[in-house]
Amino acid sequence: MFALRPEIRPATVDVVVEGRPLRVPAGVSAAAAVLLAGLPAIRETPVSGAPRLPFCMMGVCFDCLAEIDGVPNRQACMVAVAPGMCIRIQRGARTAFVAP
């Protein structure tokens, strides 16, 4: 009466999170990749150094600021992963990135 569905594996993307290679589902955000990596924080607050993790996952709270591909202050929840993407924890205050 019931037939088993064939196992469909989603496409994956290889990224680097804090120096560690990680394979994540295609289409997820950089913030989701950090959570999948099991890191204790994605950034540290500039004043006290308190660890923060992504909170709202929709671009409102700015708790997911990270350095992505060398660019600081990126909202990781708003950036889809790409092959070879490098995601690093943002430590303290960062200066604004100015494009050349």
C-alpha cells in the first residue's frame, strides 16, 4: 500500500568555517553553516567580548555579524553559502569595508 520514497540527497557546498572545512546543504546561510559547525560564537561584542550566536536568522538583530571571504561586518544570516566560502568569527569592533 505504501511505497518507500527513494532517498534524495540534497546538493551540498564545501565551505571553510574558522579554518575547518565543512560540507553544508546548498542554499543555507553562512549563519546556518556556523551553527552546523558547532562553534560557540559567531562574533564577540566590541565592549565586553561576550560571545554571540545568530538569533533572529532574518537580518533584524545583527547578532550574526561575521567576516565572510575577508569582508567584516557581514550579516551572515543574509548571505547564502557559496563553494569555497571562508567564514570567520568577528572579534571586537571592525572598521567599515570600503570597496576599491
